[in-house]
Amino acid sequence: MCVLGGDSSKFDVLIDGKLLKSEALQAAEGDASVKVGYDIPPDLVSGKKRVAVMFRAKANKPTAELYELAVVRPER
């Protein structure tokens, strides 16, 4: 996930409705971006061809502005 500048944000990351991570990101300086990666436990993706990734804002805070998202499988 790549986010860019803006306000600090607090949000949950969910995979198919199940909580993956509660996140609190600080704003990047100017036009700088912040890259964040999350390991997804195999039980959340096992046997699936696609998953729904959702970002749910917390307590009157915005979610981060998302500029890039990829779900990738590790090389074997």
C-alpha cells in the first residue's frame, strides 16, 4: 500500500470482512509517500481467487489516501 501526504489517519484493514490490522499512520512531509506492507495470513486467502480489501476509518479520523495497492503471492 502506498499513501501520500495529508492528515494523520487511523483505520482498520480488513480482508473479506476480517480484521487484518488496526493502523495509525502519521502524515508524510510534503509530497512524500509512505509505503506500508502487510503479511496476510494464509487462512484469509487460502483457496480463494480474489479477496475484498477494505479500509474502515476509526473515530472521526480519515483513512489514508490510497495510491497503490497490490495483493501478491510470495515466490516459492
